[in-house]
Amino acid sequence: MASAAEQLAANMNMGSFAKATELHKRLLFTLLALLVYRVGTYVPIPGINSEAFLQFFQDPDGQRGILDMFNMFSGGAVERMAVFALNVMPYISASIIVQLMGAVYPPWEKLRKEGGESGRKQLNQYTRYLTVVLALFQSTGIAIGLNASQGLVDQPGIFFIVSTVTVLTGGTMFLMWLGEQITARGIGNGISLIIMAGIVAVLPGTIARMFGMAQQGLMSPFTLLLIAGLAIGVVVFIVFMERAQRRLLIQYPKRQEGNRMAGGERSFLPLKVNTAGVIPPIFASSLLMLPTTVAQMTATANLPAWLDWLPAFTAQMQHGQPIFMVFYGALIIFFTFFYTSITFNPEDTAENLRKYGGFLPGIRPGKRTAEYLDYVLTRLTTIGAVYITAVCLVPEFIGAQLGGGLLFGGTSILIVVSVTMDTVAQIQSQLLAHQYEGLIKKAKLRGRGGQARGKGAAAPARR
């Protein structure tokens, strides 16, 4: 027999969506916020020669390396050097550092585990402060690099550097605030939606370039069809893996309540194959952007003898190159295990099961249950890490071999599909909550109507 939630889900239709006015407001707020973000990606920073910079960025002989991925995540804001060129990457880097410190630094670890809501707010405040520091560092590097380039700045000088640092840092802080507002007043995770909006915005241009390359003979029709088929296959594979889960049976014992037996129910503990979601590739990309961008800025400078290896290393940090893929894959695997360990604690789950009388059949409650949950979760996380790494690296490797480069990366597909699935799930949960509230109101109205009829029928009898 279907559960109440399944029955409500089966009854969801356009009529129920039309009645969910609160959901309409949230969706409208989310769309307007993303529209503001997209407008900001077209506003250039003061003093920049936009046409010269765009020509420099689109030079096929240019060695941009990690900046291509930076441009993809920012929705093309980097190639236009817009006020949102840094996007939310400093915030993501700050989140990584705070979470790592929360696992190894005792005071922050205590805030994370025992601080509750106030501890979480305190760590979020630390993340904001660190975001400002990282944004200032990255924007200063960009401003100095632009100021030293010939023809990219109308009036080079200290005023341009200060204004560029101020504008880029302010743009990042505004996007961080906008993402928090989307999460609180809209639908979905605001930061993830901003990243997804940037990726989706550049996809039409990416597809147009692919067809243009095919028409010019730079790419064969077979290669074009192969890349399209690979993209479709990756989407199907991502959907399958994101919905895959291991369901552990939980049994609750029977208990005596008066003259009858109660309890004895069964439920399931779902463990997703990919508990970390899209966090690992986003974190890995963010960490790679910082050092490799600095390395590229200094690769052409007058370096001392002990830094002669830096230009060769920078050249290897291109998409499709072995060193880049090794670093990227290793960081993805690390963050998959790290983020899973933060979001799911086997010991706490086992203690909660024991507290409420639940147990896994054949497993003793307490320590043995925690060990079994950790064993199952480790195997699932290993599968999830391999899955995410393969999705992010295999299409990129094939694209590099076929000459497609970054035209259709697995990382962008993973982020778009995963964030879309999470957002749709939140919309469905909002609809379910709306339907549930409607059923409660109907039940209350029926109860009041029954009471009124009962009073009306009892009145003649008293007379």
C-alpha cells in the first residue's frame, strides 16, 4: 500500500501547482535574482578596454589554461572582464578552508559539532571574512596583471588598480549575499544555482562554436556526433547514479501498550551513492584556480634560477594535460570522502537508532551498528568518488583527443544536471507541503461542519 507521501505525489498536477502561491513567489524571486546576476556579467569594470581584452581572451594561440574553466563558471564574465568576473569562487575557497579547519582545529570543531545554530552562524561569519580576504588577493593579482598588459587598460595606474580591486571584491560579496538570499527566500541552493546559471549561459555559444568548427572543417561531422552522443550518455549516467542508493532495513521492536501490542514497524535508511553531490568538483576547481592563476601571472616574469620549472608546470596545467588531470582527480576523490564524512556521521546515526529503539537486523545496536554503517558508507563513497572522477575527467580527455577541448566538459554537465535535480526535488517538496496543508484545512472544516450539525440535531431533543 502506498504511503501518504506517495499518494500526495501521485495527485500532483498543474492544478496543484497553480494553487501554490508561496511557491510562485519563491520561483519568481529566484528568477529575478538570477537575472540580476546575468546582467552583472555584462557590465565591464571601469577603465578596461573590453574589445581588446575579448580579442586577447579569444586568441586561439593564447595559453589561458585554468582561466577557461574560470570563464565557464562565471558565465563568460571573465572574457568580458565584468564586475562579476571573480564570481563566487572566493566564497567557495573560503568555505573549503573553514570546513577543513572545522575538522582539525579544536575550537572550530567544537563550534561545528556542539554549537548548534549559533555555532553554524559563527562559522558562516568566518567564511564571509575569509571570502573578503581571498577576493582582495585574487582581484589584486588580476588588477596588477591587467595594468601591466599593453592595450588592455585605457589609463594604467594606481587608480585603475584600486578601482578594479574594489569593484571585483564588491561583485563577489554581492553575489555571496545574493546566493544567501536565494537559499532563504527562493528555491534551491543559491550558490549552486549561480554557478549553474553561468554554465547554462555559455552552453548556447559553446554549441554554436561546435557547429561552426564543423562547418569550417576544423571538426569532422563524426566527431561532432560523437561529442553529442557522449554528452547525452553522460547526462543519463549522472541521473542514474544520483538517484542510486543503498536502503538499509531498520526494524523497531514490538512493545506492550495496555491490552494490545504496538510497534514492530519496518523502515529504511537510504544511503546515496553520491552523498557529496556536486561539491567535490566545485571545490577541486576552486582550489586549482587560485595557485595556477598565480603561476600563470608569474610564468612570464623574470624568474630566479630555482623557479625555472614554473613555466613548464604552468603549461602542463592545461585541460587535458596529464598533470592537471592527476591533480583534479585527486582533489575530487579527497573532497568526496571529506564532505561525506562531514554530512553523515555513522556514530551519531547509530546512537539515534539505539535511542529510538531501532536496529539493523543481525547487527548489535551501538558500536557494532556504527562500524557497519561506516563500512557500507565507505564502499558507497568509493563508488561515488570513482563515478564523479570519471564523469569529470573522461569526457575532458576524450574531448582533448578529438580536438574539442573544453567545448563540452563533464564537470559542467555534472553541475547542471545535479543542481537541476536538487531544485526540482525542492519544488516537489514545496508542492507536497502545500497539498498536505490543504488536506489539513479540509479536515478541520469537515470537523467543524460535523460539530455544527451535531449541535443542530441535539437542540430539539433538549426542548
